[in-house]
Amino acid sequence: MDRVAPTREPLFASVEDVSARLAETGYLADIATATTVFLADRLGKPLLIEGPAGVGKTELARAVAQCTGSELVRLQCYEGVDEARALYEWNHAKQILRIQSATDHSWDATRDDVFSEEFLLSRPLLTAIRSEVPAVLLIDETDKADVEIEGLLLEVLSDFAITIPELGTIQAKTQPFTVLTSNATRELSEALKRRCLFLHLDFPDEDLERRILLSRVPDLPSVLAEQLVRTIRVLRGMQLKKVPSVSETIDWGRTLLALGLDTIDDAAVRATLGVILKHQSDQVRAAAELRLN
């Protein structure tokens, strides 16, 4: 029997609608980001977001879920993640207990019983497909998973259906808005990329990062915000093990505000470097290149 393609009502009315509604959550998107989110929604295609750590890839998926009132379902990828962690698995302990207690039943009846919904443990991909409400499926840090997982994702993202041998094929009634993120630690397969719209996110320019900072730390003086963002951009130009992310820019702003500072001098930077630089070697390099006293 032919599968019926899942449908989904559009989440956004226009590119401008994307920008405005994301901004309500505190996520300030540039025109390229807003346009790609709108197209992924309108075309019903997964969105692959690639870029360095800390530029807001995961936060974008959260913001889409928040501003549309959708359920956020997250599959966190890592080396060794397998089908059981991504799709589903059976509750073997509960199955064994049921089998042991079914002394008066035939094996056929018992088998049908233990391979039923009662014993099924739903994992993120199956949860998103079976969701009765609009959902945002976030497949986070896809590049950290083994290559074999990409084959699994190809099958799921092509039809938004999962076949469980004991239960049959489960087809999504409402297609989830799907976001895959990658830090580009390895190349994803061309087959996976073909199924997705692609968005490269980099660190925002100085003006956008300042606006993001002030939207998240509204009590921060604008002059201090400008100094902070300029300093962050200098640090990102250094050969550091881990450059400061946008979230760390925000943390630094909150730190300076909590300390009651109205300017960034050498003493303030040295005292608070641990908020933005998480490796001792980076702090030493930054102190030397910034010529902190």
C-alpha cells in the first residue's frame, strides 16, 4: 500500500513573519537565516545548519519551537549513538517479567502481547513522528554520530515513517519541522545534504552581536556593550583553542553588569576572562596579546 505523505500547516506567513516571531523569543535573525527558515517551513524540507560551535544553531531550533508553540524533540548525537537510542527499543526487562508470568498462555499469544505498545520505548525520532501536536525535531551535532546513522536518517527524513517489524509501519500524520546541526568536524554525506536546505551560520557581525547582547541584557549600558563586543571580536581573531561564543558574550555582559562596571579596563578583563575563555592556555595568550597589566 502506498504511503500517504505527511502534511503540515505552514508555521510562518512570510520571511518578515519569521524575523518578527523569532525576535519575540530573543533570537535576532539576519535576512539569510529568516529566509532559509521560511523556505524550509514552506517547502517541508529538513534544514541543515552548519557552523562553528556557539553561533546559535541549536538555539535557532529552540526559538522556532518556542515562537510557534511546537513541541521540541531533540536527538543529541554522539559517537556510538545507535538505532536503539535514536528510534526505539523494547523494554526487555518488562518483557521477561511478562513471559515468566504467562504460564497459562501459549507462546503465540504471549509473543503478540510482549511485542505491543505497552513494551515499546520511544526514542526521539519515533517520538517526533508519532507526535499528535506540531513538533520541531532537532537532530543536534549530526557530525558527531557514526556514518551508519546517516543511512538511518535518510530513511526517516525521506518518508517521515518508521517500520517496526513487530508492529508495522508508523507514518507521521503531521510532518515535524526538522533541523539538523553540524559543527563540520566531518563531512556529512551528499545524500543527506541533498534532502536538506543548507544554512551556514557564522558569528554575527559587530552590529548584530551588539543588538543580540542588548536584547538579552537590556540593562547593560550601550557604551559598555560596544566595548564588550569589540573586545570579543579581537579575541576571536586570536589563535585560541576555543573562541568565545555568542552565549559567552551574553554571559560576559551579565557578569560586568553584576559587578557594577561601566567600562572595560585591563583589571576588569583579567578578573573575568574565565567567563569567556575556558582554557588556561587561551587566557595566557589573550592576556599577552591584549597586554593586560
